[in-house]
Amino acid sequence: MIDHTGINCADYARSQTFYDAVLGVLGFSRQMDFGRAIGYGRGGGPAFWISEGAGMGPNREIHLAFEEADENAVRAFHEAAVGLGAESLHAPRLWPEYHPGYFAVSLAPTRCDPDGNNVEAVWHGGP
């Protein structure tokens, strides 16, 4: 169900030091680093992300990505969310910067779920 999750950190440098250490002893390492976002995993790709969140205040959004069965499920997720008032950040599409076949949709940061959390649907088997 949950493909990966992410949090926004008020003190990004301190959080990097913390998560490098505590996740390192569990066998996790940095799988991707985009400068303002780091994805940790055990070799199969990132399962947990931290991102720069300075200035977001105490109620920073979280990111949840739900793993889907295929492109049609990702598109259905998108249609259902928009039908309930969420705003689309972009249409469902491939994201080769993550890996070939990463097909996903994310909702706009300001209008995601009813509490403002960033949600995504992803399928890992795209063309």
C-alpha cells in the first residue's frame, strides 16, 4: 500500500546528520540526493525521504505515495482526487529522473488531501 513517505524538516542540515546516523545503523543509506531532498533505502530505491522545510511552520505537510497496480489505477486515483476538490500538480506521467518506468501523479501542495498533506500514486512498471 505505502510505496514511500517523506517529511519536511525545519532544520534540514541537522536532520541529515540525524537520519544518516540512525538509519545507517539499520542498514539504510542515501539512495538519491537532489540537494533539497534525500531518499533513504536499503538498495531497492528510496522508501523514506527528508526535504528542506524551513519556513513551513510547525505543521509541515507530510508526503505519502501509494503503490498502484498499473497506469490505469494511477489515473483513477488522480480523477477521484480532483473530483473531490484536490488540485492537480500535473497530469499522470513518467518520471525518468527517479527510474525508468516510474509512472506517477502528485497533487498540488496547497490543495492535496483535506489536511494539506502531499499525496501521490505511483506505479513502478511503466514503459
